[in-house]
Amino acid sequence: MNLQALGLRFSPQTAVPLVRIPVVPYNVLSERAVAALGNGNRLIAHFVAPREGRRHLFTVLGDEWRSECEVLSAELEPSHPSLTPLCAQFHLFEREIAEDYGVSFDGIPVSAPVRFVPGAPMAIERQDYFRVGGSDAHEFAVGPVHAGVIEPGHFRFQAHGEEILHLEISLGYQHRGIERALIGGPHPRTSAQLETVAGDTSVGHAVCYFQLLEALTGTQVNRTAQNIRVVGLELERIANHIGDIGALANDVAFVPTAAYCGRLRGSALNLTAELCGSRFGRGLICFGGTRFQMAADTSERLMTGLALLEKELADPISLLFEHPIVLSRFSGTGVVSRAIARELGVVGVAARASGLAIDSRKSFSGDLYSHIPFRIMQEHSGDVLARAAIRRDEIHESLGIIRSLIEHPPAGSPSRADLALDRIPPNHFCLSMTEGWRGEITHVAVTGADRRFAAYKIFDPSYHNWAALAYAMRREVIFEFPLCNKSFNLSYCGVDR
């Protein structure tokens, strides 16, 4: 069998009939997936959806070089050999499938469920944590309740003295059941639900959702609306990167940068409010385009605000990256090598800090960024300093992207449309991807014979990256955990959707 031509190849933001997706035996799917991932592809999604009255596994592989994905499926059985020992990228996907459907993945290294779901076949409260033996080893836990305003997550450390030998991360303490609520949709409330999958990524998830609906219905979005969507995405990136740099400064008690960035994050959020009235960009994106246009006075206020923001950021960020004590704490801390980042399927800021040129704006965003020149920022040390430097450099690149779009606006008002549900095709598969500020966001929908969502899956970039944080803490000292954790700044609720 020719494994190279096994699955259906397609571009994201494209709807394909389910009958075109090959159904193969599980062992054939396994061989193809492992071969593709070993050849530099990435695991984009691995989930269960109904097909022809039965449950099927769908596996989506991403090929950055060709800017396309490949999908194939296999019928779900009560048990399957685990693919995690062959490719670590499968680990969280398999755990979630086991949790939701009671499937046994034979040979999976960690079989614990991902989240608390009442009535689920598996329960996280019965989890057995990994333990390091030996009289000198000890165990301690952090969370799920944390100091300050932070979402719940449980971190179980195995340590020898102050050296961390192993970190196990448990999420899932605030499961809202968003994916289940989307079944039978789109509903009037669906867009609002998706804007809160990860509240700090409202624009990213909204863009991903509406791109998917537009692909399903064949709806065109004009260039003016596309540009406003990009402005919303880049403002979201700027605001969160500023906040993260300030938080990293706070974790090493570097007060000047921490204080300034805390204030300037608010200034960046206020620019999004200039665009749509919401500091988090809620309501900006709609079906077929955007609800708001960028009139001349709005453009002028944005340009003035961007210039002031860039000026005020210069000194506090320069101070942070020039101070020897800060550099000594950031450098060599929480290292994730390029090889490990690729093996784990890391995306976004964390991937680019480890030397991987992964940015779905270049490879998987279709028309959204196709006309916009920008650089993919890369560092190679894979440590806290590299992850901070990526954020610093992306702030300036995003400022440039927004300015270029404001200075050279296309003619006409932004498009928008009314969603006619009868235009959604039955028995179709559609995948949408957007580069959020953390990294790659993926939404996948499967429609049924009734033209409604039979399955809807959401993969926040954090879903791919939590394992990298656990790896980064190996052989680190305990007091570096807050700094390493913040250097990734992953979303708890983005996984616990």
C-alpha cells in the first residue's frame, strides 16, 4: 500500500464531503500517521466524530511546506494500540478520547483523563500520579487553587532536594462542555460561546469559527473585512505579549518593566475597544466579515495610539533585556530544544523560541495573511529568554502589520452576511486554522444529514504545549517554576473547553 497517497489532502478553510475521506483499518491509519509525523508533518487533530451511524477516529496531519493538511479515518473500537509510544504528539488526544468514549489505548504511558466530566467513562479524581522512588525523593503539589487571579490547575512535582525530576500536570477543573453545547448548531449563542473558549483569545477563536462557517457555506469575505480581522488578531497579540513580558519581569522582581507593562497592556486593549467597543474584541467578527468598519477617525486614533504605545514600550522593554540579573534568570532556564519541540508538536511562541519556523499565518491561514509581508520570529536557545524575546519582536512586527493595513486600506466597506442554515452542506468535514497570539488555533466541524454540527472540536494552542512545560521543568530547581510557567503562559480553560 502506498502510504504517501493514503489520506485526503486539502487546504484549511475548505469543506470536503465525508465520503471523500478514506476509511482505513486502524493499523493502516497508525502507519500513515507515524510515517508522516516522522517526515516532519505535525499532528493537527485526532478526535472522534459520527460517520455513517458509527463512531470514527479522524486524524489530521499538517504539512507546513505544502500549506495543506491530510485527513483519514478509522472505525473506533473498544480498544486500540496506543500511538503515543511511537509519537508523543498523540498523548493528550488519546487521553481525551479514552475519557470521553471509554476506549482503552493499550500501552499508553499515562492513561489519566484530561478533565473532570460528571458521568464520563473515566474520572480524573481516580487518577494515580506518577511517583519517583527512593528515600531521598519527595513529592509536593501546587494547586488547583492558586494565589491571586488564576485559573485552576494542579501541578504534582517529584523532586530530589530542590531539583525537579518530574512534573505531572492535571487540568480540567472548570469543564464547561462547550463542544457538547455546539452539537446541533450553529445556534444563536454559538459565536458568544466560542469567544470565551479562552477569554484572552476572543478574536482568535471567533475568526477561526467564522472562517469555518464561511468555508462550509461558500461565503466570500472582502479584503476590507479581512484586514479588520487581521488588525483585531494583531492587537490581541500585542496586548497579551505586553502582559506576558510584564509578568515575566514581575516573576524576577524587576519592578520597572512589570509596572509599565501592566499599564501598557491596558493601553493596547483600549485600542481594540476603539475598533469595536470591547477591549477583548468581542463582537468584532461576524459571519461574512466584521460588524464594525474602520472609519477615518478610527484609523487616526489607532495610528496615534500605536505610535504612543511603541514609544512608551521602548524603555521598559530595553531595560528588561539589558539588565544582567534578569538575563541571568532568563538565560538557560526552562530549555526546550528544537528536537524536543518538534517531537512534542509544540506550536506558537514556544515553537519559534526553540528554532521552529511554525506560524500558521504563513502556512495555513489562506487568504487572511496572504497579501501581508511579515517575518516569522525565531530564537534557538529554547529558554525563558528566547520565549520573552519572541514576544518582544512580535510586538514590533505586529505594530508594523497594523500600520501597513491602516495606511493602505482597500476600497469599500467591510462585508458581512446573514447565515442561511440551509446553505450548510450535509455530511461534510471542515477545518479552520488561525494563528492566535499563543499559537495555532484549530476548529473542526463534521455536519450530519440535517446540515447541523454532528461534531465540533476545538484545539487551542495550549493543547499542544502543556507537555513542553512539563519537560522544561526537568532538572530545574523548584523556585524557577513560576518563571517557566509564565514564559509559556498556557491557557487552562483553552484545554478545558
